[in-house]
Amino acid sequence: MAEGENEVRWDGLCSRDSTTRETALENIKQTILRKTEYLRSVKETPLRPSHGLSNAVSLDGLNKLLAHLLMLSKRCPFKDVREKSEFILKSVQELGIRIPRPLGHGPSRFIPEKEILQVGGEDAQMHTLFADSFAALGRLDNITLVMVFHPQYLESFLKTQHYLLQMDGPLPLHYRHYIGIMAAARHQCSYLVNLHVNDFLHVGGDPKWLNGLETAPQKLQNLGELNKVLAHRPWLITKEHIEVSDSFFEVEALMEKMRQLQECRDEEEASQEEMASRFEIEKRESMFVFSSDDEEVTPARDVSRHFEDTSYGYKDFSRHGMHVPTFRVQDYCWEDHGYSLVNRLYPDVGQLIDEKFHIAYNLTYNTMAMHKDVDTSMLRRAIWNYIHCMFGIRYDDYDYGEINQLLDRSFKVYIKTVVCTPEKVTKRMYDSFWRQFKHSEKVHVNLLLIEARMQAELLYALRAITRYMT
Amino acid sequence: MEKMSRVTTALGGSALTGRTMHCHLDAPANAISVCRDAAQVVVAGRSIFKIYAIEDEQFVEKLNLRVGRKPSLNLSCADVVWHQMDENLLATAATNGVVVTWNLGRPSRNKQDQLFTEHKRTVNKVCFHPTEAHVLLSGSQDGFMKCFDLRRKDSVSTFSGQSESVRDVQFSIRDYFTFASTFENGNVQLWDIRRPDRCERMFTAHNGPVFCCDWHPEDRGWLATGGRDKMVKVWDMTTHRAKEVHCVQTIASVARVKWRPECRHHLATCSMMVDHNIYVWDVRRPFVPAAMFEEHRDVTTGIAWRHPHDPSFLLSGSKDSTLCQHLFRDASQPVERANPEGLCYGLFGDLAFAAKESLVATESGRKPYAGDRRHPIFFKRKLDPAEPFVGLASSALSVFEIEPGSGSMSWFVDTAERYALAGRPLAELCDHNAKVARELGRNQVAQTWTMLRIIYCSPGLASATSLNHSVGKGSSCGLPLMNSFNLKDMAPGLGSETRLDRSKGDTRSDTVLLDSSATLITNEDNEETEGSDVPADYLLGDVEGEEDELYLLDPEHAHPEDPEYMLPQEAFPLRHEIVDTPPGPEHLQDKADSPHVSGSEADVASLAPVDSSFSLLSVSHALHDTRLPPDFFSALVCDMLRFYAEQGDVQMAVSVLIVLGERVRKDIDEQTQEHWYTSYIDLLQRFCLWNVSNQVVKLSTSRAISCLNQASTTLHVNCSHCKRPMSSRGWVCDRCHRCASMCAVCHHVVKGLFVWCQGCSHGGHLQHIMKWLEGSSHCPAGCGHLCEYS
């Protein structure tokens, strides 16, 4: 079997042009049928030992293709692709080959599948978002499907994500994914780690790095400590951290490196944020039997390899042994200080993140459970400030008594778990708060949590950078 | 002098005195304000609230207003203002949203007067009315502005900014009822104090938050605003629409802006992040600050001119916990350090150079450009005689033209267009490219191509059998190749000529391919040790001796396999194989010149090429067995590529790289390749050779390069009916549900390449239009336009 002709190219499917998609689908169909035929013919002939291995390999290859097709038949924003994929699957089945079946129950473990928008049932705005996301990534991931409850936010989220991970920037692409892996691993999010591992290999990263942080370049190793602190106790970040990460580089390259560091941060944030939300919605296992990526099956990765010091975790800010001065927003806030610094170090990102914060913070439909025309700003502010409070960030002009009045205990538990130890969220926690509220509202809350946490971490990191620079 | 007297009169006969000085505060300052007598300054911050007296030599702490045991958030000040009518009246804005007034006339230690707790969030700014004793205005994060009458317990009126945070409020100095407010969303509003229901006027001033504003002290209509977008803008508010009259671009977000007294166009700014300096700008010259104060070590948070009629004293407070008085005469003037010199390339390679006249004059040899002698725009402004930068205002401009033709790069363009880089067998590509180069008179390049062909597709390598079994055939194959080698005939005066010239004993080195320093020596050595039969000598001598790299590596290769005797013999047939039957006498000499073998062998050797004798046959097996893989030359070829690249002929380097592909790529590090590719692509694009450059991008194997033509491939189109951008598909508008691009010929929707006439904007499928234009030059849509396509 010549590899060349059996190479399946999925990228044609991402095109917006239906004829291009059709051609691509036709090619896929041909390839798959050819493979199927081949397998069948091999099956009928008596098994020769020399063929045994290649047989297994090609069966494996076919299964991967079929899994991808299955994913497309459910998740592709283009109707023609969905239908055709299903058709191909059916015809393969008729040929006597077992086809994979979906394993999970929708994109989220917490939200029943029927509550979530089905692909194909979206409106024009959502469709555009889906198509964009699909064109850029070749997939519609679970998180997109959950976030589409709030398309306005999703748009901003995808844009930022795309800019950070795929667009031009000072860091090479595989560095970015590696940092993503590091950040996701801190919270033991295997899904996100695998996602980034695949992307990392796809952009040409060195597979050796994946054996552990010590095999990665020094520069990334230096980030390890920073990553750890940032993920769990950002208030401990000092300018020394920045210095350590920097002192290995030449002085003249300092500014450039700062910028990279900055970006690393952003990415960490971005992925942590993604992870947080990923976890809150807890839909870890992928939907299908096989990994849907067209690369080699990545063995279940020991997530802990990517970080050290596993015992390091979140500790209560207030109860923490050493005295850490309260972070006052009036002295260092995102709008005045953080934004300017980020934009200076990594142009345009400040704008994107700023937009995302604004959308998340100001998002409201003026509804609350079954009530309409409610001003939710007070509640949103309480949630936001509560999270910042957990990270030791204080607003002079906020009466923290409000939090106790507005947020009940189970909700607080949920918030704290999601924000500090997202790996421990359970469905019970998710169900026990705000019982009457809609799922979309709960997702909305989660978005708030993500963004608030991200801002908190950014504030600490940026303040350290500012101090380092002055 | 005239100004000085004015100041003196304004100050009532007692001019301010003092020097540049600073004093340490206990805590970072957030804001400062000056008393109207210009002798006291109040500093406020999160944990500081003090009044200092400004004396000639130093600041003296006069009063600490933070009294009481327990620190209250009411004392954590975001802003402070001193009343300009009443020396005893101060107001502070607290970070917890409280507005506090202070009366210094109170006999007790606690001077706190009134407390207004109406704002829900941090109050960013407080401002007293310039002439009214009891009116105070505040602007808060909660989106409200409140006006207080100090004789009452609560606010008189509330102005709503529609939940957009207020960053600054300022009473107009001239218009009694007017005040301006700036917002986090970039808007500036103008309010009438009597009408709290709606603002008089609103406009967007900045992209992002507007942190500050300041009314011009003399000009009624001018308002300066500073924002996070690093701009300071001056607006003329007298016209119907606010008009931007000046714009200063700074290097960091602008936290404060203050007009300089007595200087109509000057304003001082300080930044919120990163940049610690205070700048004084002349708004008419927005690129270089007129003055710069560099005393602070952390961001400056508050600035104030000490006296409303004295332009030379500036006070500032900073996060570094210092309070400074800056004297204008001590300021550093960046313009003095700036080089008033400019350099620019023209479209056709001309070079213009402008410099200070004094500099140019000293260099007598060059005469300034006669035809167009002018001052660069930078110094062209008419300057106020009082301004400090008059002296620099003259400069000379020189223009250097290139001689017509000398810089012509037509060969480059020709070569780029005619080279074949892919799609044919290597041998053909090389031949073709050699031909192109030769026709353009670039013989060295042509020869290189020929050599490449020999190296990588010589018959011996391509089909070993033919050589192996019949030398005669092998030689006939070699014949046409060798012809192109006779450089003597076709390229006199070329650098590589020297390689063949050894017969004359001329050991001029050619550094193109061979290491000349080594060869020079060994050549002489060989001469001396002629007949000595030293294998090592042979090796080196051969290196020197031949024009082709083949020989350089060949012995090395043969050596380990057959170190003793086969060595020379092996080399000869090889030489023969390529050199074939050379007609020129220099070739024979060439042979004789190879001085390395003992007599008998030399005889055989020199005979061998002429008549393919049995000696040759006898070694042909050995030759075949140790067939030279082209790998052996890759080092040399790489050197050659580097040489070309260094010579500036990156075209050659890249072309060879592409043509040879895998054969050499692995031997040159990625970065160098990338560098060559980018340089070449850049050059091609400068010559508008888009197709060639795209071909090069496509053929490149370097990831960084090949992604070049995958970036920004999106083409944004607007609907031809509703003029809105079409987001999802390129041919159907989502909004008006019409097909936007119809082919004028076939009346179908164009989904692929759409070509249209820029005159009448009709068009259609590329193919259809091309076909149509063969028959008619009028527009296919029937509009009567004579369409033009380029």
C-alpha cells in the first residue's frame, strides 16, 4: 500500500466553498472505501504472518479515519459534510466493517445533552462563529459548544485564543503549546494537555520535550517555577521570579525576553482559563472511541510529567503563613496599568484581553432564573470581587458584606473549587447551587469565574513585571 | 525681559524664587495640589496626607492631616484639590467613594470638615469651582458626577454618565456654568451645571479611557485631553462640533495633563505606566518634547504648576515617595540631543540627506543640492522668538543621484523570470539556467550551473553501467559536458579563468571555490617535489590542479579503500571521464603539471586521456565500485552557495538551493536558508516579480518561508448593494440576501476568481471576460464602457 494515495486530507473540509468541501469529501470517501476493500480482501485470504502486522496497522488507521468521520458527522458546522460523513460511515458499515460509536453524552458532563445546542440548530451568528472556529482548528471542540450559550463572549474568546496560539508573535508556535501543556498540567487537565500535545507535535515540536520539563530548553524550564506560582498562589510572585527567568539571557535581549515572558503569561492564562472552564463543565473524556486527531494515537499521558512539585497547590490567601500585603486595585488595576503594560509588551493582546474582560463582566440579559428585567450588575460584581478576594485583591470601594448577602454557601463552595482547584469539581457541586437557574446562566457564571481568575493572575504577574522594569 | 516683567506684575511684585529640589515623603503620592499663594503644596496618597511649605532651599512639612489612631479608608486619597479662592479649603476624593472637605481654619487638630458618602465606588476626581467659593464637583467610578454645595449636607445635583466610569471632571475657567468630564469608554462630555438631565455635548476623544483633561487658562475654547491610547489631544470647543486642533503622541498612557501658564502652546504631561518622566510639550511640535524632567524613579502621579502666572516652576509627586520642584531652566531638552539629520532613499535609488548647515559646511567637498534647497519639515515651523530652539532651525539638504544605468538590475529581473527552478529533470534545469546565465553575460554563474550538472547528473552517476562496460561510451557522454568547460574560449577575463591558467605558472588564486591559500603553497610544493611519489602531495596537488571540485574530494574518498597504489590510477580515469578528449594544449600541460606520481605512472596517466588505453580499462572497475556519490561535493557546493550569498547574489544561492533540493539542503542550516529565502523574496517583491516570488515561496522547504503565502490570504469583500462587509460567503450577502458578484457574460454567480473593470465595475468569471475581450472591447454588461484590464 503506497502511503501517498492513502493519505487523507481533511483540510479541504474547512473551506467555506461547498464545491471544495465536496471534492475533499469525495476523496476521503474513495480512500476509505479503498482501505475497506483492502481490509476485506486481506480478511478473506488466509492470514499470512508477514501481513499480520501491517493488517493491524491499517485497521487501526481505518478506525482512526472512521472516528474522525464520526466526529464530523456530529460536529461539523456544514450540513453537507455532516450528511456525507454519515453516508460514508453507513456504506462502510454495509461492507461489514465495525464502525465506532459515540461514547460520551454531549460536550458537557454536567449539562444534559438536550440542553445544549445541537450543531445544525444554530442561528446565523452562531453559525458564523462555528464556521470560523472549524476553519481555524478543523474541529468544533466541546468548549465551543458550551460557550455558544453566549455567542458574544465566544467570539471574543476564540479571537483571543486564535491570536495567542496561532498568530504571529515573539514566541515560536511550539513554545506556546508547550507552555499551554505546562499550564494545563498544573491542574491535571488531561484533555487540555492532550489537545496541546497534539498541536505541539503538529507545529513541529520536539517529541522529546514531552518526556518531562527537564528535557525542554532552559528557557522553558525557567518558566516552570513561575507557572507553578502563577497557577496556585499568584500573590507570591515577586520581581525576583521575573529576574530568575531572565538572568539567563543576555542583557541586550532583555526587552524582547520580557515580551516573551509576558506572552507566556498570557498563554498560561489563556489556557488556564480554558482549563478552568473545561473543568467546571467537566467533560473530560472525548466523545469518541478513538482520538479524533489524524496523528498517531497519543498514549495516555502521565500528566504529572509536565510539572514538578505536585504537592504545590492553592492555599487560602488569608490563612497562608507568611504575611503578604493586600493587593489594592486602586493602586494597580487592569484598566489603568495592566492594559498599558500588556499592550506595550505584546501589541494588540491588551486590546483583545480587555475586550474579553469587558464582555464577560458586562454580559447580561437582564434575566435571573424566571425573572426578567433584573439588574444583575450587583450580583456580577459580587462574584467578581469574591474571586479577587480569594486571591488577595481588594477593592477599597466595595463593601464585602454584600458578598455574604448575595452568595450562598453552596455557591461559594462551587466558586472556590472552580477557581482554585478546578480538577476537584463534581457534578454534585454543579447541581447544588442555584437550583432554579438555567444552564446557560450557570455557564455565564463560569465565564465570569474564568475571567476574574485570569485577571487576578494577570494583575499579580504584571505588577511583578512593572516592578522589575522600574 | 518683557515676559519677566509680566510675571512680576502678575505676582504682585514678588517673583517666585527657588531651585530644583525634592523631598522624601513617607509614602507614595497619588495627587498634589498647590495653594493659591504658591507657597504651600498638599500631597495626598493612600497613606499620606500632608501639607508642605515651599521654601527657597527645601520643602518643609507644615501639617499632617492624617490624624487619629485608626487609619480609615476615608483618608486613602485618590485625588486632592486646594481651593483657588480660599486658602483654608481643601477637598479629597477617597478610594472608597467618600468625598471629604477640610478646613484648615479649624482650631482642633482634626481639620476634617464634611463627609459626603454618596458615591458607591472610588471617586477619581474632585474639582472646586474656579470662582464660586462653595461649589465642589466630583466624578466617580460608579458613573456619576455630583455637585456639592459646601453649605449643605448633601449633593445639589447628580449627573449621570450612563454607568460609564468617570475619570476626570474640570470646571471651565471661563464659562461659569460649564464643566467637562471624561470617561473610561473614550468619551468626553460637556455639561451645564444647571442642567443635570442631559449633557450639552458629547464626543469620542480617545480610543480607550480618557484619564485627564485640562481647560486652557487663556483660550476659552481649548480643552486638552489625555488617554490610555498615549495621545494628548487639544480640542477647540467653540465650534459647533469639537474640533481636534493638535495631537501629541507620547510613549505611554497619559495620566495627567496641565497647561503651562503664560505659554500658550505648552502643556505638561506625565504617564501612568512605564515612563517616569514629566514632559512639557509644544503642541505645535508634537514629536519631540520641549522639556523633560527626569528626577522621578517611579511613575509620576501628580503635577501642578506652582503659580498660575509663572511658567518656570513645576511641582510633582510620585509613586517613588518624593515631592519635587522642577525649574524649567534645569529641564533637559531632548531637542538638543536630537540629531537634526535625515536620510531617505528615493524611489529610483536617489539618496537625500539633510543635516545642520554648520555640519555640512565644514565638509567642503560636497556642495549642497542646488536645485532644491529647503529646510526639512521638522524645522520649518515659524517659531516664536521666545522659544528656545531657534538656533537649530537651519539645515541643508543634499541629494545624491545614482548614475543612470549603473544600478540597473535588469539582469536580476531577467534571470529571475527566466530561470527554471522545478518541473524538469535536474540536468535540464541546470542546462537551462546555465544558458540563461550565459545569455545575460554572467559566465561565472553559467559555469557554476554547468558544474552542478556535472556533479549531480554526470553519466557516471546517472547510469553506472554505461561507464563501467565501455569507456568509449563513457567518454562520448562526457564530451558535450566538457565543451562547456572550455572557459578559455568563452569567458576571458572571468575570475574562474585563473583555474585553467596554471600552465603559465600563474598561481593567481581564485577564491570562488577552492581554498586558495592552501593551494598556492601546495602548488609550489608540488613543483619542487616532482616525482617524489608522496600520496599526500598528490592529494593536495590535485586539489589545486583541477578546475572541478570532483578532484578535490575524489582522493579522499579513494584513500581509505585503497591507500597505496590504486590511488593515482583511480583518479585519472575519473578525470578522464569528465575531461574527456580536451583539444586545448593547456590540458596536456595540465596533466603534466600534476606532479605527484612516479615517472611510469605519470606516463600512463598523461597518456590515458588521449587514447583510452587498457590502463584505463583496468581501473574502470575500481572506479565503478567506488562511484562517487554526490554527497561528497555537498560541502563544496554549500561553500559555493555561501560564497554567492555573501557576494550579494542571493538569487543564485536560492535558485541552486531550490534546484538541488534535498541534495544539499540538509548541509546548510535552516536559519541560513531562511535568511537567503527571505532576502531573495524581498528582492523579488521590490522588483514586483510577484509570480516568481510566490513560486520561490512555494518551492521553498523551509517552514517559515512556505507559510509566508499562507498568511493574510483573506480577502474582505463588501456587498455591492448594501455596502456592508460580507462575512460568511464571498458571493451572497447575508443582509440583503442577494448575490453580489454576477458574471456579466454568463449571468451566473462568480464563486472563484472575479475580475472586473475598474472603470465601470462590471466583470465576471476570469475566463469569460478574457474570451469576451477577444471579440469586443466594450463592457459585456452593455453599459457602453470601453473596459480596460491590466
